[in-house]
Amino acid sequence: MGEKVKTRKKEKIQGCEMLWRRLTALTGVRHQLNHNK
């Protein structure tokens, strides 16, 4: 049981990191677009 919980936590953390990377990438692109205007 303990091992399963550990792997699940890792998966959750990885998912959050992916979401954050996507968010930061989107905001970065938006900033660049606004800057070019």
C-alpha cells in the first residue's frame, strides 16, 4: 500500500509541474506578443 501511495504522489507532482510549465509558456508567449505591439 505504501509504495502505491508514493508513486501516486510522484505522478501528481509531475502533473502539476507539467501544468505549471504550460502556464508559464503561455504567459511568456503572451508577454512577447504584447511587447511586439
